[in-house]
Amino acid sequence: MITQPIIGAWTFVAIAFFALGILVYVAIRSRTRRLDLEKAIQAFRSLDIEAFRNLVDSGEEAFLRESLSPKKFREIKRQRAWAALIYAWEAGRAAAALAKIGQAAQRSPDPEIAASGVQVAENAFRLRLQTLGACLHLLTEVVLPDLRGPSLPPLVDQYERTAETLFRLGRFSSRGQGLARPKSA
């Protein structure tokens, strides 16, 4: 006779094996995927950093606070915070992709590309951390639009440093050195 605890245990084991299979599939898939530096650079360039800077500018917020009624200000601030949150989220996604490209570049036989890869990976990691903090900050602004908090210039500055390093890496790799991961292993 099969009891309820045994069925629960076998169900748990089946779910664990299923989850392990998914993890193995994702790990193998990400190891064999070719990194496309040009595509990553284009995705990074597609973020309009000036529009993001405008959305998080404390001077712009002060102007809106003085010019609008409190109710209208809260409405506009929520919309601006949501838009800035989307920018920050996309910058974080781009940073995660850039970290992978930086790691691949570190394995290059060209010392300039390898050094730039280290810088790209480090800057991308810092940018990813800052985007996570910015997303939390912006979610707070969505929920509490009257709360006055610091602006997010470090995020914008880190984005620009990462972009500069990435574009330098793109110039190096365009000299003939690709950043493809090996297809085997």
C-alpha cells in the first residue's frame, strides 16, 4: 500500500529532477551560445541616456513640483518614475549581457582586448548593482511620489563609463579578433 507521505516524497524527487534538468539545459545552452559584440553594443546604444537623465533630474522634479498642483504632480511623478524604472531595468539587462561579453573578452589572446574585457566586466557588474538600487529607489517613488530623495547621477555616470569601455572593446575586436565562445565543452 502506497501512503500519502511516500507519494509526496516521490513528487518532490520528480520536481527536483525536473528543476535540475532545466538548470543543466540552461547551463549548456549559455556555454554554447555565440556572443555577438555588435548586437550588445547596439542594444546598449539604443538606451536614450539623456531621456533617462531628464526623468531622474532633481531640478526638473523641483520645477514640476512648483508648477503643478499636488495631485497632478503625484500623477506625473509616478509616470516619470515608471518610465525611469523601465530605463533602469533595461540598463540592468544590458549590463548583464555586457558582463558576459567582458568575461569572454578576458580570454582573448590579445592583451588589449583582455584588459578591456576586465574593465567591461567590472563596469558592467557595478552598473548592474546600481540599476538594482535604482529600481528599488524608483519603485519607492512610484508608491510614495511626495517623498523627496536623492537623484540617481551615479547610475548615469556608471552607464557612461561602461559605454566608453565597451566601445573601446568594440574597436579592438573589430580588428579581427572575435569574442565567440568555443562550441565544445
